[in-house]
Amino acid sequence: MTGAGASGKGFKIMDRARGLLAKFQNGEMAIGGHVFLTDPSISEAMASFGYDFVWIDAEHGPFDKERLLAHIVFANAGGSAAIVRVVSNDAAVIKPVLEMGPDGIIIPMVCSRKEAEQAVAACRYPPRGVRGFGPRRANKYGVISSAEYLAKADSSFLRMVQIEHVEAVRNIDGILSVAGIDAVIIGPNDLSASMGRLGDASHPDVLALCDTVIARSNAAGKPCGVSIGPADRENIRLWMGKGIDFISCGDDISYLAMGAASTLQYIRSC
């Protein structure tokens, strides 16, 4: 099971991350959707609907490790890249998620170059980082030899950091300069909160900072995307006009709410 044919097949599957990054870089709008509920069939369904990636939200969703692994597997089974947002920029938190073999990881609330370096180090093995060695699904349960896995581990998933605080915008050039960061993601809600405007993510002052992040990312040659939650069309149009490379929009809870509200309203109007 550890021959060249088996290992090649394993990494062919893992090339999903590189394909997604190429889409970011080539000007093709990549679209993701958020998952908060714990039933892994939701991730498979979101993938089956046609999302390029499924944002599995371990920061705000009530996932244990077993459920998180199931969501990664089911998102891939549905044909989408599986991207996990972890709860914090902590090597002990990041390590077990990476062993599950996601196509990408999102580290929230990165506000400085030092924190960006910490995030990258948590994703890389020594001597370039501090990640502990114990791949499971990440090396296809041993189908991929350790030598081949280590040679390609860095490119088998995307390292993405979230810009969601005014301090992060002030330090954006330093964050973007850190080698090993594949993309940055704007979080308008927490960014607005850091400016004393929680709940007003479309305020001109908030959007001005978002424009700064996009412009500096473009200058640095780093893909920049946004996470905007519910699928509000006016908000989608606003962001699609800003020159972003990818968008994560819509989620299981908001789709349930939208569908239920629409159906109930129609029935009660009959």
C-alpha cells in the first residue's frame, strides 16, 4: 500500500488545496459557504450544491474532534475543499485539526506580524515550525509514505489568516510579508466591533479599512477574500465590486431561517 502508485493517488486527492489556491490567484471567483451545525451531512450537502469550499466553523460551531473530522471527510466526498476555522492561534489547537487532512485552515484574529509567524509555525514541522508529527488522515493513514508526505506537507493545505481587528489593518503589510501565508480573509463583523461599531459592518469607516486590506493584499500578491455570513444580495454586490478573490457567504443556519420564514410567510398569506 505504500508504493508509488498508492502514494501518488493519495496526493492527487490532496491537490484540492492547490487547485483552490490557483483559482484565487487566476481571477476566478471562488465561493465558500459556512457550516455551524454538527451533522456532517450538511457539509456534504453544501459541497453537493456546488460550493468551491466549505468553511467548517470550529470557532463558533459546537464541534468536537470526531464531528470535525466527519465534516472534512463529507465535504470532500461532496466535491468541495474542506476549510476549517480553528478557535484560536494556538499550536495545540491547530495540530489535531491538521492531522485530519483538511484542505485549508483559517486562523482567526491575527493582528500582527508576530502572530502571523506564530500561525505559520504551528502549521509547519521542525525546523521551520513547531508542529508535532502524527499524521493520520493527512497522510491517508499511511498510504502516503512519510518521506513523500513530509516533502509535500506544506503544499497539501492552505494557511489562511483572518483580518478582523483595527490593529490587524494597521499591521497589514507586516502580516502579508510572512512567508507561508497563502491568503488573508477579512472579517467585517469583528473588524467593525474593534472600531466600536458592532453590527454596522457596512459603515463607510469599516469599509475604508477593508479597502486598505484589499489594496495592500493586491500589492503583495496575496489572495484576499471576505466572510459575510448570510446571503444578503445587496451585501454580496457590494463585496463583489471590491476586487476580492474569494467570498464565503451563506450558512446552514441562515438558509434554514430564510427558507422557514419564506414558507411560513407564504402559507399565512394564503
